[in-house]
Amino acid sequence: MNKLPERIRIKDIARLADVSVGTVDRVLHGRSGVSEASRKRVEEILKQLDYQPNMYASALASNKKYIFCCLLPQHLEGDYWTAVENGISNALRAFSDFHISVKTFYYDPYDYDSFATEANHIIEINPDGVMVAPTIESYTEDFITQLNDKLIPYIYIDSNLKKLPGLAFYGQNSRQSGYFAARMLMLLAAPKEELVIIRKIHQGIVGSNQQENREKGFRKYMQEFHPNCKIYELDLDADSDDADAKMIDEFMNQHPDIKSGITFNSKAYIIGEYLQSRGIKDFNLIGYDLLMRNVSCLREGSISFLIAQQPEMQGYSGIKALCDFLIFKKEVKQLNYMPIDLLSIENINYYSSVSFADMK
Amino acid sequence: MNKLPERIRIKDIARLADVSVGTVDRVLHGRSGVSEASRKRVEEILKQLDYQPNMYASALASNKKYIFCCLLPQHLEGDYWTAVENGISNALRAFSDFHISVKTFYYDPYDYDSFATEANHIIEINPDGVMVAPTIESYTEDFITQLNDKLIPYIYIDSNLKKLPGLAFYGQNSRQSGYFAARMLMLLAAPKEELVIIRKIHQGIVGSNQQENREKGFRKYMQEFHPNCKIYELDLDADSDDADAKMIDEFMNQHPDIKSGITFNSKAYIIGEYLQSRGIKDFNLIGYDLLMRNVSCLREGSISFLIAQQPEMQGYSGIKALCDFLIFKKEVKQLNYMPIDLLSIENINYYSSVSFADMK
């Protein structure tokens, strides 16, 4: 299987399709003034040759500036969303030749009105493209409807809004991810049939669509394969981290036999660090996302597995999709599920050591 | 964290560093004729501004053609190496603007002299760069020494030759991968302490460095955590696939209690399909690589887990590294371990659905 592709020139295509160079150029740029028969012949030849127009050269020649706005949940440095923002920065660097800029707005994930307020700021800016991590459906819908009215293309990351599809979605299939997590937790827990789900909650709000869907998928697996397993719940207060240890203490004292648990947010380290502080070594814990504190628990053995979802890639791909659509006029794939990656102390060191950021 | 990067021009850098435009240009291109103090000032400014020279524009302007040669094991369509070659094709497409071509040679993995013969063909061509999947050390060394003499840069994929480091290596840490596989297999096997390693062998030759190292890592884990586990070996003949079922039958009849096994090559499907044909459903099997027949066994339940290692990315990254070094004059990272990815029936559908190929 030898491959020796030669540079394809427009005049070669013209010769092969038996049309003029001007006709090839018109087909390539989607302009009118070409007979149906000629268009078909040119398109066939282009397909046969797997022709790639030189997108860089033409985009570099343009001076148009592109302003993108992102709407993400508020977070502290080192939280899950920091990784998404790193991906955005990488994309900005990767496409720095093409005059793009990004302005990011942050909403309180436990306050829906805050989402609406920040969304309005973005509408006022009237950007060329938008990337949003949705909150609950009704509030997300209001924003998206306005974007549609203004013909602004938008990307979803983290969770999707299927009834108002964006230019693209980048994120995990949360239900399937929870389903997978259940299998892995039961491998660790066997033969015991008892476990606990730990949440962080504020006024009844879990704070993300992802968490809710992961739990649904988890419970689906349990119903199918371990219908007799007792599933306990421990709801910690999202507002007061100080009370966590006391609440976990109480739970553990009441249920000393429970040796397996899972968190569907990115804060498994709360439990992992608790287990370390109490010297508990026989508890099987699964969590999400590679925050430094989570990874540190994984290395210490207080977290058994972490499930990752390539947040940098989500941030990078979202911005890249806007570039592809607006600048390079390339087709963008609509549904882009992230891998459901299992990390343990044995394979974590090799995770994404060749990262997408090297792949420009 | 708002990001509004502006286009940086050479004259801006000159102004900030208080030097001439010519000086900035000399520093950017590593030419002499610049005082140490000026060089330092310019480099500091470049760093502060995170300056990216416009590599596309300058490379596009050049007309130099680059010929790369690859040396890979012989294989059939659909084998592991097909995925590596897909990565090579993707890279060829991605960098098609830059006049690169690839010629691939194939050696018999069970015949070391064949490696030497094909290597000589490559030396005769005198290519601009080489990518090689090494055979055993002594034969690989001969080839590499000749490349070094001719100052031809080379990339290792699949396995590395640490004592003669290449421009870059892309592949899995095979020992750690085997170590990880052991943990996963013992999770499935527990509480039983008995398993079988299945190989394909021709005249005592396993056929790849990777397989040998995976088994070493596997045995290391077993020694550390399950020193009493009985490990059986079943060596199938690499030359006659027809005899496989009979040999597995014999083994299974002799050892009816063994319910867990692993293969370190990419042909776990031999065992998986055997299990299906015999209606055996209580055997835990782990294998490597996402060949279609392996994935089909995973979906049927006759393989429990597959470990993957991004072969497309290896092929893509190797060619990209040659481009980065030769065309874009970019620094290339030397050691690039692939992730150790665990796939089960629950997460396989989401593996690399956003692939590196989308990430150019």
C-alpha cells in the first residue's frame, strides 16, 4: 500500500473534467453560472482525487476579525472548568493566524437567573459565534432562541439540548457514562450488594445536567444487573464544605458495612481526602474528572477509578468548530461524544501524554 | 479570564525590545549577527507575547518536496497495522499542502533477515525522513546506525530503542500496559487464582517487542499482588490458524477450572470466537487492540475488556513529527507514550468519536 499523492492543481481538475479552469473555480466556491452537467463532472473528479482546497492560504489572506463568546459556570482555579478553559486557550493559540478572539462569561450554576443575566450580556455584544455549557432546559432555550433570531451560530459543550440542535455538541453521553461507572463499581464491590451515591446540593439543585444524567444511567445498570443492591444517598451541602466531614462521619457510623461509593460531580476528592484523614483503606470509590486533588487521591489509593471526559478537547473542539464553520467554510459534525475514559493508578501517567494540543 | 489576543507584528516586537526589525528577524530565524543583550531582550518579549511565527505562510511559499519512508510489519487488511496506516494517510492528507509523500516497506515479523532487506531498500532511496516499527534490537540497530551515518531523521512507533533515541517515539509503555491488564483481569477473575496466557508463536519467535514487554509487566503485577495465582501458558502456532481450535479444545479439556485468560497480541478474537463457537459464557478474556473481530467479540460478550493504544495516532503523529522537524522547524517531543485505554461493551461506542484527525 504505497502512497505517493501529488499536488493537485485546478488546471488538472479542469482537464480531467473537460471544463474550463473558471468552471472548476466556480464549483469550488459554490458560485452560480455552471451547467448541472459540468458541476456534476467536476464534483466527481474532486471526489475521486480527494481534493483539499488550500484553506490556509485563502483564510490567511483575509483580514476579517471574529469575536466568539463563551458562557460557562463560575468556578475556582483548578476546578473542572479550568481544563475546558485551557482547551479554549489552546484553540486561540492554534488559530491565532486567523484573527479570532474569545470573551468568556460566567454564571452561577445554582442560580438560573444568573444564566439569563450573563446570556443577555452576550446578546448585547452580538458576537460571530457562541459556545455555551447549558443550564436546565428552559433557561437555555431562552438564550438559544435569541441566538437563532440573530443567526448567530452556537456550540454546546458538556451537555446537549437536542430539541434546539446547535452547530455542534461536544461532551460525554452522561447516561452511558453512569452506566459504565456502575459496572466498574460493582466489579470492585463484588460480592457485596450495598453502595452509596454522594452528592453536593444547594436548595435542591444538583448544579448540572451531566450529574443528573450520569445518575440515571448508573441506576439503569443497577436495575438491570443488580436489582437487589441497596443504594444509599448522602447529600452534602454545596454551600458549606466545612460540614462535609461531619456529615460523612455520621453516615459512616450509621452504615459501617457500606464499602463502595460514587460521586457524579468532579469532587470525589471530598470523600477521598476524608477516607485518608480517617485511615479508611477498604472503601471502593469512583469519581469523575482529573482535578489535581482527585488524581492525588487516586495515587494515594483512596479513589479506585476516575472517569474522564477530555474537557480540554471539549473547549478546543468547540472553538475549532466555530473556526471551521465561519472561517474555513468546512462542514462541522453535529454530535461529538467524548470518550468515556477509565483511569486507575496503573494507567493515569499515560493519559493524554500526546494531547490534542500537539495535533494542530 | 478574558482573552482578546491581537495579531503581533514583527515591528511591534522590535519596538518593545528597542531593537531593529532586522534584529528581530535574525533572532526568529536563529541567525548570527545579534548582540547577546539584544537577543535576550527579543526572546523575553517573544515569550511574554507568546509569539507564534506564521509557519503556514512561510512553508506554503516553499516548493521543496519531502520523501518519507516507513518500515512496518507485513499484515493483512483489517489487522492492527491497518489502523497505523490509516493514521499515516490522515497525516498525508492533513499536510498535503506541504509537498510530502510516503513510501511504505513491509518486513516479515517472524523473519529478522526480511527486516534487514527492506531496511536496505530504504537506505537506497535516501529519504528525507523515516518512520520504523522496530524488530529485535540487533537488527534494528544496524538500520538505525546507517540512518545516523546519512543524517536521516527517524521516528520509532510501536516500540522504542532507547539506546539509539530517534527524533521521537510514539507507542505504549508496554510493561505498564501489561501491569494494568493484570489488575483488570484479576478484578474479573476474583476470587479465583488461576489464569492462562495465550500466545501465537513461530519457531520460538513471538513476533513483536511489545508482546514480550506486556507479558513482563503482567507477570510483575501478578508477583506483587497475586503471587499464588497459577499462570498457565498456551502457545498456538502462528503458521497454522486451522489448528487453533483443536489446541484450545485440548487445553480447556485438561484445565476445565480455568476461567480467565489474556492475549498480548491483537488476536484475542481467536479465543473469543472459539468461546462463542463452543457456547462458553463464563470465561473472562482480555485482549489488545480494536480490530473489527475483537470489537465484535466484545459486543458478543466473549471478550470482557480490550486495551487500546491509538494506532492511528501513532501513525499520524510520526509523520507529523517529521513535518514539524523538517518543514516547520518546530521542536519535537522525544518520548510520546500513548494512553492505556480500557474498552468494554459499555464505553466502546464512544471511543475516539472525536478523533485526532478532526483536530488539525
